[in-house]
Amino acid sequence: TLSCVNTVARHCKVLEKSCGSLGPKHMWVKQFDTVHTQKPHFLAVHCQEVGGKNYEASMSHVDSFVKELLSSEAMKEYSRARVYLDENYKSQEHFTALGSFYFIHDSLKNIHQYDFKAKKFRKVAGKETCSETLETTPMLEKEKFPQDYFPECKWSRKGFIRTRWALPDCVFDLVNIHLFHDASNLVAWEKSPSVYSGTRQKALGYVLDRITDQRYERLPYFVFGDFNFRLDSKQVIESLCSTATMQTVRAAETNEVDKLIFRESDNDRKVVLQLEKKLFNYANQDIFRENNGTSLLQFDKELSVFKDRLHELEISFPPSYPYSEDSNQGKEYMNTRCPAWCDRILMSQSARDLVLKPENEEKSVVYDNIGPNVCMGDHKPVFLSFRITAGAGKPNANKHKCCVLQ
């Protein structure tokens, strides 16, 4: 069998500052051992916001992070690697700040990667790192969403990177994705579903159409990254504040809504929730952690639009965002947004069939987060570990028209 791990990771603040050997960067690499315990033969790591939000000042730290990761104890048995880093922040037209890392264990003898320009697979040997102008690299497809997809942002970095891989008789696509965020809690709460939900739906549909069009053969695909999926704001607030009364505070200069305050009808008019553009201060944060926040999954609806195209295993971890970036508060959420499962690992039906084949024991499939008790940045990385049997995917893949090997 082959063991595969797909990991969504975002380490914004981790790379924003120059870190000593015991700093946040070291913690991120240390927690990477969580992945190593799954003993994967093929490991994919997808990162968003490489270099952090202050990428112009912090991008120089990315290379040292990559070197530390490649030379870490957890990676010593991975003699082959492909690292793709979009570091070209001076190009407004192309910059996505995405990073895709792929590691192949010594025991996996035969693995190939697709050359999209030559339309053939090439054998993977050694370690290679590619950065700057990824859009000219034939070993991947990269695209940034058009500016008009999210006009609220002066310069969005959202987009996707796609790679294609061939294991013995099993071929699949891996897509690193970063969708649009909620720019304002006040706007998100105005209607159900929110305007931001519609923007993400449009962008995700664009990606799915792109990776299943007629240019290349359709294969099983895994899409994982920061989808920025949010709970339905209007419905979740109405549920959390069902017995509260709402006070609207308007800005004196513009008369626009500046703040919403929800108070209990009795109990000394205690404030239950205070909502501003970038403030979501709810009185009982424990509700997002108790039983992994399962009671709130009913408000996680954005994936339902794609129920015929994308599938996901059962979520058994707390909302992945927004965690405190204080290194002493690894379990605490920031009061900036309503906690939500932004970071996900989704797959086509054919990919799901690879993961959940009848001969697979249930315990061999794990969908969880990394570093639940320590600070990993404002997002908790999420991973999926599973085993596939050689020949489980496409029969005679190496003889197939899309799989001419070189």
C-alpha cells in the first residue's frame, strides 16, 4: 500500500518575523512531526500567504524555513522533493503567495510528475525548488483570480496552483487553493447566504471548471487549501443571540452602521455579542471548542452548492480559524471573526473512491488538525492521511494516453 498525507498549512505570522531556533518557525517544524507519525510515502503540503501578510519585509525568511523543513529529522527519509513558491510579490498581475511542497519517501520507487506543456509525465528525481515566476513553469498550472472577482480588495492574492502525479497505476491532481475572505462582519451578516459566500462560490466553480475542462484528461482530484468558508453569519448570530435584543450604533459622520450590540433581555442586560467590521466578540467562546464545535456545523453550508462535484470526510476538529497569534494562547480564538472551518481537504468522487476503498480499514484514514494545543498562526493546519493500494486508481495508467513517461 501507499500512504498519502495531504496537509493544508498556513503559517502567516510564523514567517513574518525573524525567528530564532526556538521561535514560532521552529514550533511549526516541530509540529510537522505530527504528519511524520502517519509515515506517508507521498506527502503534499499546501500553504497560503507564504511570507505572511507583510510579505515584502518577510519573504526573505521563507527560504530559511524551506531549508529547515527539508533538513528536519522528520524529512530525512525523503530523498526527492518538489517545492513551488510564489514569491514574486512585485508582480501584481500574477502574485498569489501560494506554496506547494511535495515529498517522496525513499521506499516509493516509481513516481512521475506531469509536464503540462509537453503533455507527458517525467520521472521525479532529487530535490528541486522553484520560485519567482511560477506561471512559466511547465510542471504546474497556476492562475490568479481576476481583480473584479473581489473588488473590495485593492490587490487580491487569491488563486490556485495545480500539479498532477502518477504513482504505480494511480494518477491524480492536487490543487492548492486560496479563496476570498469576508471583508466585513457587518456586511456578512446582512443576508443569508452572504455576498462573500457568493464570491467564493463563483471562484471555486471557476477552478473546478478549469481542472476538468477538455485540455487534459480528467483525473481524480484533491482540492485543499484555505477556502475561507464561513458559517452562515446571519443564521449563526440569530442562533447564538436568540434571546438577545440588538442595539445599532451608527457613525456620527456618515450615519452608517458602525457596531451592533446584542444584549440579554434580562440578566442585567449582559452583552452577548459585539459585532463590528473586524470584531466578533462573543461572550462564550467555549461553544466553538466544545465537542469540536459540532453544534455549529449546521451553519457550515458553503460546500453544499458543490455536493455533486466535491466530497469531504467527516469533520472531527474545531474551526480552523481565527486562532490567536499569541504563542501562549494556542487554543484561543481571536475576537476578529466568527470561528469557522476555513481550511479543508475536498475531493472528487473518484478521488473519494481511492480514499475509501472497501479494503481500507477505517482507522487508516485520518482527517484532523495539527498543533491543537500550540500556536500555529491564525489558522490551524489540517491534514488528511490515507492509504491506497497500487493499481487502485486507473488500470494500466502507465500505458494510458495521458501517461507517456519519460
